[in-house]
Amino acid sequence: MGRGDLTDLEWARLEPHLPKNTGRGGRWKSHRVIIDGIFFRQRTGIPWRDL
């Protein structure tokens, strides 16, 4: 886990509110990676294309 990423406790509180990856259209194996990437972008200010 990198600096600024969600802790296990924070993730446990957030995960029930996210959509489930079931059936067609589930394109991410882990929502946690996506959310940590969004937080990284917000912290650093890098352009989306560089993420």
C-alpha cells in the first residue's frame, strides 16, 4: 500500500457502497485500484492521460 492509499479499515467502510462486478460489463477486477488511482491523481495534480 502506497502513501495516501486507502487503509483496510477505510476500504471496508467504502466497499459495500460500490457496484458489484457481476455479469457483463464488469471491467475492473478491483475497484480499490481505480479509487487509489483517482486519489493519487488528486494528490499530485497529474493529467488524467498520465495516470
